[in-house]
Amino acid sequence: MRKWYVLLAALVCAAAGTSVALASGHTAKGGNAVVKALSADKVAINKYYQDGMHFTPGTVTVQSGGTLTFEYGNKQMDAHTLTIVPQAHLPKTPDQVNNCAVCQKYATPHLKNPKAEPGPSNPIIHWVLNKGAAGLDEVGDSVAIQPDPKHKSISVKVSAAAGTTLYFVCAVHPWMQGKIVVK
């Protein structure tokens, strides 16, 4: 059912010539930063339903060694990931969003059974995925949140070297995209 809504939302945005707006240029204070997952859905009866889930800010600046906190910004019922992916592989078209290969490749290890569909019988059990060293520093690193009280936010060190830019996507909602500029 979610894929249908994703496709519908992406097609509506493409037809209207719009996209989900992402805040940009946010600079962290003290080397730390917060990225929130927000929702701002819209409906026009008999026209469209626009899924307004997005990251804010869409671009965040963090000092190398600083902490990034990923959290919910308003009432939501969906799980989200902040998954580091290659910039060139970020989904751009409705088909890419609906069949996000990079999302499946890098974020399914969060699940109890990475080869099965997510859901109540296949929950998130790995909240932090480190491809290499601990922290966000390379493609494949990922953190997850969900609305239960224990997992509404997560803080992780940004261990990438100064001068690095990390691109991220929500593997559950691939139109949610952003970047971390490491200073």
C-alpha cells in the first residue's frame, strides 16, 4: 500500500512541477546538529494527496567529531532512516523512488530479516549500522528511528573527516534526502 502512495505522491509532484522543500544551509552550534523528520501532508479532494514527509534541515553542517541527533519533529507514525548513500545513486524519478535499489542495499540490514518485507513480524532490531569505523563517515552507515518511546531519536558521532560531504536518504521514504557538510 505504501508503494502506491509513494508513486502517487511522486507523480503528483512531478506533474505539478513541485518537489518537497528542504531547508538548507543550517550550521550547527558547538559542532553538533539536529536533523528532524517532519510531515506536512496536503490533500485536494478528487485531485491529489501529497505526502509532505521531509528532513529539516535538508543540509546540515557539522564539525568532524561532532554529534548529529536524528529525531521526530512532529507527530508521525512511520519509521525513518538516515542512510548514507553515494550522491549519484540518490533516487530522482518516480520509478527510482518507488524501487529504491540504494535503499534496499544499505538499509535492509536494520531489519531482523533483511531479505523479508518490513513489518510487525520483521521489525527493526539494529538501530545503528556502521559500514566501517563507528559514526557517520562512509556510504552504508545508517541510523533508524521509529515512534515508540525508546527509539524516537538517536544521536551519532559524525566521524567523517573535515571537508567531506555525506549524502543521505530515508530508506522508507526515498524522496526524503539531504546532506551533511563536515567542517
